[in-house]
Amino acid sequence: MAVNVMRPAFNFEPKYRVTMLIREEWTRGLIWFRNGSRMEGTRAGVYGQSVGRRLSISLGRYAKVFQAEIYAILACAYEIQLYGRQRST
């Protein structure tokens, strides 16, 4: 009787990179802030200080603050990617 066996494969290479900047490097590079809050409805916000980009996204009445924080992180990552693509063209 034949048995289908799949051997586990592990990839320990990180899919991200962490860069720790000193204060002087912060003032020269891209600086982004993000926030999720719940006041008069739930909102996610993104602010790109060095590029002058502001976003405020309404998530409705029933979203949780955690969901707003996650959405703000995703929106911030998207904006950084978009800004990088616009700079390279």
C-alpha cells in the first residue's frame, strides 16, 4: 500500500529587516506615523512627515481599536511602498 508522505521543509530566513536609526538619521529619512483610535466612530490614521502625506480612514461604528491599529499599519506600509515606487520612476 502506497503512502503519501510530505517531508517538512523549514525556511528560517527572515522576510523582513529591522533598521535602528539614530536621531540624526531620522531627520534625513522618511518618517511615518500611524494610529488607530475610537472617538465618534473608529478611525485609522497615517501621517508621512517627510512627504507631507495625511490619511484619515473611517472604519465605521463597530470596528475595534485593535482592528484600527492593524489597518493603520497596513495603510502605512502601502503608502511607503507607493511612495518608493513613485520615487523610482
